[in-house]
Amino acid sequence: MNRNPLIPFFIIMAFGIVLTFVLSFKGLGDAKEMAKEKKGGEKTEQTAEFNPEQFYQQTCSGCHGQNYEGGVGPALKGVGERLLADQIKDVLQNGRGNMPPGLVPADNIDAMTKWLAGLK
């Protein structure tokens, strides 16, 4: 009962090659579909409406906390009462302390400033 020990390796290799081709064709199909969506003028992530709260959750909550309570960065609850809108805008543009400048895209700074000033 001597079995060839290489057979399992060949089976795994064949399965890997087939899986590679299947996933490659799937990726090509997805790329064509994405190109059609872009040509069709449908909204993509880049052209979508800016949502300050969603941007905060994705970019800022790691330092300022999920509920604006602070953490590495200061608490943002009531920041509109502590700082003027121009001061908030300046911090968003130029950074302060550990906060790096330019986290908020320049064309969205006004919307982000208004949203932050309204946090209670």
C-alpha cells in the first residue's frame, strides 16, 4: 500500500490555478461594470454629497472619540461655544497640536466648520 505522496500537492496546485483564473475573470467583469457606471454619470464616491458626520466617523473619531468625547484629541462637544467659526476653520486647515493640517478637503472645510460649530 504505497501511495504517491505528491498527488495531494498536485491537486492543491490544480485547484489554485483554476481559482486564479476564475477570480481574474470575475475581476475583469467588475472592472467593465465600474467603467459603465462611470460613463453613465452615476454618482461615485468622489462626486457624492459631502456628509460631515460620516467624514468625522471615518477620519476624526479615532482621536476625538465616537461620541465627540475626546481621547488623543480634545473633546468636540460644545466646540462652537469655545471657538469662533473662523478659529475652527483655521484648525481644520492648519492643524493644531497633534492634529495634522489638511485632513479635511479644502472644498469641504466650510461644511465641516458649520457642522462642528453646531455640535452640542
